[in-house]
Amino acid sequence: MNRKLLSIEIFGALFVIMVGALFHFVFDWSNQWLPLGAIVAVNESVWEHLKLVYWPLLFFSIMEYFAVKGEVYNFVLSKLTAIIIAEATILFTFYSYTAIIGTEILAVDILSFVIGVILGYIASYKLLKWKKAPNWTRIVSMLVMVFLGIIFVLFTYFPPEMPIFQDPETGFYGIFFI
């Protein structure tokens, strides 16, 4: 199982990186189809870039669940941990380097996304092999995952006017309705 699980986790990380990169452009490619904005980046805000981890990882996790069902422990906890680590890496890296140098560097942003996903999947793999966590962790993890999905959708269409939600290119928040 360890070899199978490792292969699945590596494929998962690659899936999230590739689909996340694709999700960066899909909204514009779809002629800004509003319903699609719920799961793909709709602007260049930091918040919208976090969706590039959440939704692809969630979609892959649903498929992965059926491949490893009954063979691993802590599935939901491991996937939530992967999301949190990947997104925390993106946030920490972005806000740290931009505070120091005062500007954004696309290569650093892309690298932080890739490294964050890889670190998240390393943690996920370790948790999947770990001893069984208490049942409440599965329930809490599921609730947090659902909550994150809801706020990603909600804050795409109704974002608070805070810097994390502001598109640095347009100055707008969320989807800009003309």
C-alpha cells in the first residue's frame, strides 16, 4: 500500500499544480462566465490564488478517496492539512517577500504555489500513514473543508474590502460587474 499511496500522492500533487495553473486562466477563457468564478480565479488578488489550491485538491481528493478507501486513516484530516499548508506557504511567502522588497515577482509566486502544494502533499502522505486519529478530527476537518468552500464562493462574489481580496491590477474586489 505504501508504494501505491506514494504514487497516488505524487500524482495528486502534480494534478493540483497543473489544474491549479489552468484554473488561473479559465475564467477569462470562458468569457468570464460568472458561475465558473466560484471555483477558478477571477482576478489577481491573493485570495483568488488560494482557490487554485483548494478546488483542484478537493476534486482530486474525491477521486483519491475511492482509490484508498479502507486502506488509510485520517483521509479528510490529511487533505485539509494539505490545503492549509499549501495556502499558508503561499500567504507567508507572498506577504513576506513583498513586505521586504515592495513589489511582486511572478516567478516567486509560482514557486511558492508549487512548493506549497508539494509540502502539503508530503504532510498528507505522512498523515495517511499515521495511526488513526480520534473520530472528532474527521468531523471537524470535514466541517472546516465545507466552510472553506463556502467562503471561497461567497467571497468571490461578495468580497470584503480588504487587501487580500483586492486585485492589484484593477483595484477592484471579487468579480467586477460592468
